[in-house]
Amino acid sequence: MATYGKSILILGVLIVGGFFTGTVYSDDIKIGSVDIQKAVNECNAGKEDKKALTKEMEKFRALAAEKQKELQGMKESLEKEGLILNPETREVREKELQTKLRDFQRWGEDVQNELNQKRMQMERDISIGLMKVVQEIGAKESYTIILEQNKNIVLFTPNVINLTDRVMNAYDAQMK
């Protein structure tokens, strides 16, 4: 959050400084904005990546359900047979069940972490490509500044050209 505050302060100083030095005139200022998160989510690559991650998540859930069923069966078997088993055997089976439960929990956490890492990497890769497109549009069309359309950073932006759809379309075209 401190970095964003510094960025806004620097941006404000540059714009105000330009007005006072006379180097920037209102007719020369061309400001655009891009909602990068929307572009990441709605571009073709983002949609494809989401589908792939959803498939992986469904596979994980199906496998987790199978493992839970197996663990539940072990627990029920232990509860039914617990009274007739000798104490040593019952203790061994209880430890085995606890070990399998712990392994199942760790496995679930590992898979979740792996899927989150994949999602973050995919979003990062798409964001890098989108930023290149933003820079190309900015340079080609002589924008003074192109802001990230984030309501937590920029609260009000009159007369700002929203480039999100153009950036997504240009990115999708580059990816074909």
C-alpha cells in the first residue's frame, strides 16, 4: 500500500510540476486506463487457463473424495472391530488411520498450493504480455500516461480513455 501511495504522489508531482513549468498543456495530455485484472480474466488465454485449472481442480476433488471414502471405511471398520481387537492390534490400526489422515491432509494442502502457484504463474505470464501491449499502444498513440484502473488507487478519473478491451483484443491477436 505504501508503494501505491508513493506512486500516486510521484504521479501528482510530475503532473503538477508539468503544469507549473509550462511544458504540459491540457490539450497535450492524453490519459488512458486499463483494468489489468479484467483483461487477465477475460482474454482468451485467461479463459483457457481457467478451464485447465478447473479441470485439474475437478480431478483433485474426485481423488480427494475417493481417499476420504477410503479413510471413512477404515474408521468405521476400526469402530466396529475395536471392541473385539486386542489392544495392541487396535493401537496399531488407530496409528495407521491417524497417519493416513495426516498424509491426506498434507497431500490436500500440497495440491492446493500447487494449483495456486500455477494460477499465479499463469496470471503473471498473461499480465506481462498485456503490459507489453499497453506499452505499445501508449507509445504508438502518444499517451501521456496509462493508469491501472484500480479503484483503490485512482478514485476518480474524468476524461480518461478506457483501453481494457483494446488491450485484450490486441493481446489475443498476438497470441494467435
